[in-house]
Amino acid sequence: MSPNDTSVMLCAIFILIAVVAAGCMSTLSPAPSVPAELKKFNSTAEIEQYLKDSLAASQQDGYYPPSLATGGMGAGVNAPQDSAEKSDSGIPASSRPGSIDYSQTNIQVKGVDEPDIIKNDDRYIYTISGQTLAIIRAYPAEGASVVSETEINDTPKELFVSGDRLVLFCTGTEDSDTRPDTTDPWRNPVPPYYRPYSPVTFTTIYDISDRNHPKMLKEYTIEGDYLDARMIGSLVYQITREQISPYYGDHIVVPALREGTRTVIQPDVWYFDHPESQYTFTTITSLDASNGKEKDAQTYLLGTGNTLYVSEDAIYVSYPNYHPVIYKGIPQEVAPGLAVDASGSAGISSSQVSAIPPDFNTLPESERESILDSLRNDEQDAIRRQEADQTTTVIHKIGIRDGAITYLAKGEVPGTLDNQFSMDEYKDNLRVASTSSIYTPRFGQYTYNNVYVLDEKMATIGELTHIAEQETIYSTRFIGDRLYMVTFKRIDPFFVIDLAKPENPEILGKLKIPGYSDYLHPYDATHIIGIGKETTTNDWGGVSTSGVKLALFDVSDVTSPKQLDKVQIGDAGSDSAALSDHHAFLFEKGKNLLVIPVRAVSNEPVTQEDSFSAYRPYVWYGAYVFGLTPETGFTLKGTVQHGSGDSGYYYYGSSTSEVKRSLYIGDILYTMSSKQIKANPLDDLNTTITTIPLPNGGEILYPPLVK
């Protein structure tokens, strides 16, 4: 072969290799790019210096956020970590035969399970009772009983169950003397830890293939309080939050995921180069429940007060960002009577402030509109002068895919959020409902509500503001191209808002009725269920709340929504766990079944002449069971009672008889209070087949409500 032939052949080989390599590269997913504003710390010393600089800058501006130490117990940032393994195809299926239908936890997003204090399958109930994890063979109901009790040393919060795996979340403290002896890659050894105790979250994965004898598969520990979690397939995404405290010196140690004394993941710590009013280490950890193995963990230095929304592809972490207004070096919060003269200079003069009339909502519409016009003008003037104390909500979008955790984007909207239902991801956009409350020089506080649409990069592309002025959002529900929203001050405006054009949200219709709804739930495409409180006008012209209210709204004509039916349960003082926790709401359209836990208070006349009150409250604890169709409205099928009694005064406390959850397996309804579970046939609710006492007297430790 001649030298020329050799050169030609080598050139062809190189070209072929390049083509093949290019083809291979085209089949690989490109690594996600890190947003330019997101930065990564390289040492704990960098974190400490950043926090000190942030504190100094804030104090110079006249604002004083908390400082510098944290309760974390990790060894540092960027430490080597074990490689994450690919997830199995799913959680092992139970070997139990049968096709009995059963209820599942009421969740916000299909395919994204939410943890709760109780779970069930087609045979068993799993619940937290005091310091005990109890497994109950519940079906068939005859002979139902607790088959295993697992004592828990720490405070149990919530759990997941899927197939033969149970994941339990607990919080507790860890003595610094028992912590693993670790070293900081940038500071060796770690200086003495300042706090003797620190909040930690324990995540325990159990093998429950033998329900009578659960076996611990893995237990992980990470610094910080348990905030929330989601489960997608076999993958668990857990969110913990470590508050940075000003009380224990300047040294910080970042969170680390440990199994026993071994650090399995030391997360990177990410931040944004702008100050927050408060700081937390917010850590997202992913675990595979099918095999008990860790997947990934990332820590973000964020603000505090998190409200979470989770889709199948992303976790949205939000918190309020306060923007205090400084008038001549004086924070607005210490100068509530501030006024602004025509030249724009500010001074403290409460006599110049005209408060909104307390009977604003009873004034004629023309007078109300005149006041609202003044409020809008004052607001815009204050914003233009940069003298409006305008709170915003920061929203971080963090991608989740096959256990990998990747920061994607950050957005910000005016106002604050009510709860997780204030956010919704749809067609790559995030829709957000918020309430703004702004101090104006002439009239004081000005409140209104907004809807924003953010694109996949978290840039605002659509907005609708100043909805229901001088009222506050009580509940929202995004369903497809619609938003159903309830605000309240004196009456309940039920809004239908169109989001079909993300750049141009608009109100299609509204309905004004007494009362309000704390939670909205879809019945079908044209009907919405609401649960809240009924209201009445008192003798002084104000508004008083009375009993629990169920309402069915017809939104088939979006321009003119109607209330088809309503039911009131009890008088003033009545309540339901479903008003503050959607997991307590049980609805199954196919079974024509709606179950609401209720504390019903009825005010009965008192005949004794020496009584201090004309009424004596009678308290009933249990669950109301309804049928519901648009044609018939609410039809009471029956009730299940767990307790009752008289109360000589308006304090009901927390009774162990108060029903917290309900579920069904087959044709049996199970209602759970703190002390017991009752099983009643759905077609004969007056008959209790069995009562199952819960361990430890049934004192259930509930997780705090995340707003």
C-alpha cells in the first residue's frame, strides 16, 4: 500500500469515527445547564462569610434578618458521595390475591402520592398512633384487629405505603456526643459543635411483606425538620428544612444524609447572590423505596416559610419575600402612621392617615368604588415613589427525574400564597394565585388578589390583578384551563377564571353568596364541591361564622355559576378536619359517596334560671356520609358517631373522639378518631361491625399544616 493510500485510509477512518461519535452523542440527553444566577459554595467558610456579608448589608439598610449559625451536623459541602443506582421498575407487588376496590389518599396531582397519617390497601390499614406504627388487618371487617405494633423512639409524622414497602417519616433530636466523627474537607478537624441537640429527620423504609412482622430495610438521617414528601412510582422525594439560628455562634455545618454513622450523600449547597430576610438550608433527598437505596440529595440556601407544590417533573418551593420600606432611615413597621406630602417626602403623622370605614362592605356600591379608586391611585403612587411595602413570593423550580434533582429556574410574583393549591403546573406553565396586602398612606391597608402565569423558565407571561379588593383568598382549585377561586370578607364571591390564553387570564363569571369555602374539589367537568363555613350577619352589622357548610356549584355556564345545593352541619363552633387538611376529604363519584369528619356543635336552650348563658352547647363527634349528584344534591345516607357530650362553655379542645380520617375497603366504611377505628357497612351505617382500639390510647401526632 502506497503512502498516499495509507493517508486516504487513515483519513476515512477518522471521519468514520467522528460520524459514529457524533451519532452516539446525539442519542444522549444533554446535561441540564445551571442558571447563571445560581451559584455553588465550595466550603463552609464561604457559606459563613456569605451570611456575615448578607447580615452586614441588611443592617446597613436598616433591616435585621436572623444570623449566622445553623443546627446542621454535616461535614461540609462537595464531599465525595456514593454513586446513585438506577431505580428498579417499581415497588414489589404484594402477593395477596384479590381485586377489592379501596379508597386512596386524596391528592392534588394524579400520579404524585402524598404522605398522610393513615394509608390503606385492599386488606390492611396502616396508621400512626401515638409513638406506635400500627398495622391493622381490616378486611373483612369481622374479626378485624391490630396485627403488629412497632414502637417509635422519635416523633412520627407521616407515611407512605406501596406494595410491600412502608416509608415512615419522623422528627427528633440527636445528641452531639453520639454524632459520627466526621471531618470537613476544608477545615480539619471540625471545631466543637455549639448546640447539644439539633432537629433531625429520620426516614425509615420497612419491608411489610409479612404484615405481622415488619422488618426495617433502611433508616436514613438528615439534619433539619421534616417539611413534606412526595412519592412517584417507587421514588420518594423528601423535603427537609434547617433553620439558620442566631443563637449559637458563627460556625455552621451543612446537612448530610447518613445511614447509621456513615455519610452516604454530602449534598452540594447552592445559593443566589442576593440577601434574604431569613435563611434556611432546604434539602431535597430522593430515595428508592423498592430497594431502600439513596439516589440524590441537593441543598439550597433559601428563605423560610415554604409552601410546596409538586408535579411529576418538578418541585416548586415558595416562600414570602418581605420588602420593608425605609422612610428617612426608619423602617415602616415602626412608623405605621406615615404620610407622604406632595413633594414626595415622608414623615410620621398618624393624623394624616384616613382609615377605611369598618362598614366598608355594607356601603353602597358607588361609595365602595370611590374608595377603591382612591386605594388604587394611592397604591400606584406609593409604588412609583418606592414607598409601598409590597410582599412578594419567590418560587424555585427544581426538576426531578428518575431520582435526579436539578435546579431549573426561579420566579417571583407579588403577594402571598394560601397553600399548595395556590399553584398548579399545566402545559409547561405554572399558574399562581396570590393575595397582595399593601400599606397606603391615606387609607392604610389595601388588599386584593391576583393570578399569574409563568412559563417553563419561570418568567411571568400573563397576569390578572386586583381581583376582589379588600377580600382574601380562602380556596383555589385549578382544573384544566379554569381556575375556581373563593375569596371572603363579608360574603363569598365564587370566581370562574379563564386561563385558556395564558397571556390573558380573565374572569368569566362570579357568584356572591353567604359563607365561604376552605377547600374546593372537582365533582366532574361542570360541577365543583366546596366545604367551609356558613356565615350570618350579627346584631352589630358584622359577620359571624356558624356551622360547617357543604356546597355544590354548577359551572356549566361559566359566565353565570350557580349554587345547586348546600348543607349546613351544626352551629357556631362546629368544625371539620377537611377544612384545613384535604387528606380528610373522602369523595368517590363512582360510589356516590362523600364522607366528611365533623365536630358538630348544637346550641340548645338552657332552662336553668341561674345559667350564665341562654344556650348550652352539645358536642357530637363523628362522620357525616352523603350521596351527591347534580340532580338530587346532597342526600344524607347516615352518620357514624365516635363520641358526644355537653359543654358548659365554648371550649372544645381536642377530643380523642374527634374523627380525623375516613376510608373504604370494598363495601365497608372505616372512620378513624384518635382512640379507635370503626367499621360500618356503607348500606347500613347504623350498624357497627367492629370497633378497633388503637394503641397508646390513640393519641395521634399530626404534622403541622404547610401553607
